[in-house]
Amino acid sequence: STNGLNHASIRGLVYAGTHLIIGQTNKGIWLYNPKKKTFKRPPFTNNEVDRMLKEKITQDFINQIKTLRNGDHIISARDGAYLMDGTTYTISEIDFPGSTHNVTFSYEDRKGSIFIGTLNGLFCLDANYEFKYEITEQI
């Protein structure tokens, strides 16, 4: 389907005021407007970087969608971590040392630090999504 859900499994679900943000397994992100009963993909520009990002997230396996206090959303997925602007629904990638290690979840503490868990560790970012440190456990 090019205008609605195209996979039976949903892994992330957040209501963001106007749209329901839906994260599917292996099919990326959809925006659903319950008043209009319409589906659409997040907006992307037509530049090369956005075209590549659109292709990547459209095929990604979403693990979680976390809404931050500032209204933005972190999308944790198999192939990376993404930031969705809470107003425009535009998506960008979050770059940190573990961003390619199957991002499984995110959490924001009361001080605004963002913790992102991957299969290879736990990473901390500041409120501007800049890498602060990694928490490692020696076994």
C-alpha cells in the first residue's frame, strides 16, 4: 500500500495532537489523521540526503517511539535512531557512537538527558541530541 498501513505488525504508537505516529516492523513510519481518516508518510525534501533517509526509514524495523518533553519524538529502530520534529513531523538521523547497533529504546530523564539503548550499550545525549557518554559494563 502507498496510502496506509502495509504491514500487520506495529511496534510504536504515539498520538501527537493532530496525527497518530505509527511505527511498523520493516515498513517505517506512517502518520494517521483520525479526523480525516487519512495516512501519509512524514515529509521529506527532494535533496539527496533526504531521499536516502526516506528510503532508509521506510524500510526500517521500528522498535519504539518516545515523545520528549519538548514535543519532539525519538524513533528507535533496527538501522538507527531518528528525531522527528514535533511540529513539522520532519525526520533527521541522530548521530552518536552506537547509532548503527540496533537501537532498541530511548528515555529522557528529568534533567533533559536522553538515554538510548542499543544491542551494544547505553548512550547518553544532552538536550541538543549531542553525545555525552557511553555506559559500558564489563562482564
